[in-house]
Amino acid sequence: MSRAPLPTTLRGHERREAGRQYVDMKGAPLPNRVTVFERSTMKRLRNALARVLVKIPDSLFDKLLVFLPSSRRNAVMHKRARARFHWYVGEKVGGFMVETDPGPVGPDEIIMKTAVLNKAEAPRQLDPDIYFEKAYRQLLDWLQLLERHSFNLRTLGSVLELGCGSARLIRHFRCLQGVRLVGTDVIPESVAWCQQNIPGVEFYVNDLTPPLKFAADSCVDLVYAASVFTHIPMETRDLWIQEMYRILRPGGFLLCDVLGRYHQQRMLGKEDREQLRKQGHFTLTAKDPKASLSTQLIGSWDVFMTRAEVLKAFGSRFQVLDYIPSTLDLLVLQKPR
Ligand SMILES: C[S@@+](CC[C@H](N)C(=O)[O-])C[C@H]1O[C@@H](n2cnc3c(N)ncnc32)[C@H](O)[C@@H]1O
């Protein structure tokens, strides 16, 4: 289709919009100036909506959600989480922030292998709005938490995600200009998909046992492992803690989570919990029907530890800055300077 000549007074983004031929509801071409006006008005309205969404307190937002049709709720929650994340990052780093396309949702097979506790929750985890909403919310929570421990987003130079799955989280760090981003996982298909679909991040396959061959000593500012130490067997747990310590620079941060009381109550029987209490740890293998669906699908492990065991294991190398009980208990760790 031939395009109408561009008016010369338009700025860059308006030219790009005007370069497309928009049509009205009957299919007749619209003049470019009208298109530009409509598009920029829509953009302003969208920005205004995002600003309102960011400002509404959680308690009020939850109440307002009830008035939306259920089919729209996840999309609005996604929009709000995205707006809040970008607003926070923008406030912190100002001109170091760059607009990025979040990219595609991970394919169903990878999400099933990396995020699903049981069949009943599969449809929820596969919903694209939930996939993105959870990621933005999780990252915002983490950044706000790290900030309380003198972490500075403006001086962040490198981030590594151990067990990156479908790059659900690491992709969003691309909104920070000039930060080296690395994702690594033991599942080659996940890594291949990420390499093909998420530009701006280096992805590697790693072995079940360290080292991370591509990472030098003391080279990373921030490492995180979201729901990964929950699947690392006891035989290699301390090796991985030591590996995280090796690659972090002194003063660098490690965020990771473990299966705490919430999952112990949900997934383990009384006798299992008794053994956990006695040993300090308890493992469900992939063959165990109580194991999570993801663990069964990839032949992994669900590893439970007591609070004392967690503090002993991670505290042997790191300064434990915080240990927050939640659906997954979150550890905020720092490599001593
Ligand atoms: C529950 S999934 C979480 C994926 C991703 N972190 C997220 O939050 O979407 C756990 C991931 O850790 C990976 N994983 C397990 N053990 C690992 C190890 N030793 N090294 C690297 N990745 C590992 C699995 O392959 C899987 O992709």
C-alpha cells in the first residue's frame, strides 16, 4: 500500500505513527494528521491512566477491582504493576532509563516446567497478564527491599539470574541503560528460547554442578535465584552457595528464596514434616506424587529446609540482611566487603 507523504512538522515518533496508513471503521483511509492527533491523544490518555493507577493505594485498588468484569481484572493488574515498576525505576535512575518492549511470554512448555506447582494452577500461570504482573510486582518488591540495604540502582553495572527459565524477570532489567545482564539455566530448551526471543541479555546453559564457566570471580553486582534453591539438591547446595559467593563482587547482593512454612504445610505430610524438623532438611524427588508438577516434569527436586538450616547454610558465606517469610521465604544476602 502506498503511503501519504509525511507532513514535515512532525517529530520522530509522530512520523513513525504517521507513516502507517490508518483506516476508519468502514476501511476508508484516514488523513495522517488526524491519525497523529488521535494517536498522541490516546497516548496522553494512556499515560494519565497509568499515573492514576500508580498512585492508587493497594487496599483501595483491590476494592475497586471488584467493579471490573473478571475478564478485565488481570489485564488491569498487569497494567498497574508495569506502570508502578517503571515509575519506580524512572524515579530512581531518571535519564538512565530506556523504554523497552517486554517481549513475548515464555512458551507454555517452558512455563509448565518452571512455574507450576500443580495442574489446578496451570491455567493461571499460563495467563500472559499474570505472567507479566507477577514479574513486575516481584521485581519492584525486591528493588524496594534492596534499597533499604543501601543498594543503589544508579550504580548497578551487572546482574545475573541463576535459573532464569523463560527470562520472566531478567528481561525487565533491560530498562536500565548499559547494565550487563546474564541469565543462566540448566534446561537447554529454555536457554535457546531466551536467546532467540529476548535480545539484550546474554544467556548460557550451565551444568547441575558449578562452576558457571562463563563467569569470572567477583564480576557481578547483583545475583538472584527466584525459586531455584527450592530445587537444588542438598548434595550440591553448598557448592552453589559458594559459587554465588565467588562470582559476586565484595559488597554485592544475592537474593534467593526457599520453601518455607507455607509450602511445608501445603506439600508435606505430618511424617515428612517430622523428618524435616529432625534433619533440618527434607527432599521430594520427581517420582514422589507430592512433588510439584514442574519438578515432576523436569526430573528435579523440591527441597525443604528449616529456618535454622537456611541461616546456617547461607550465613556460612554471606551476611544475612533479611529473611522474610512469605509464600516463598525470601533471603537478602550480601557478600562481605
Ligand atoms: C521454578 S523455576 C523458576 C524460573 C525463573 N527463575 C522464574 O522465576 O520464572 C526454577 C528454574 O531453575 C532452574 N534450575 C534448577 N537448578 C538449577 C541450577 N543448579 N542451575 C541453574 N538453573 C537451575 C530450572 O531449570 C528452572 O528453570
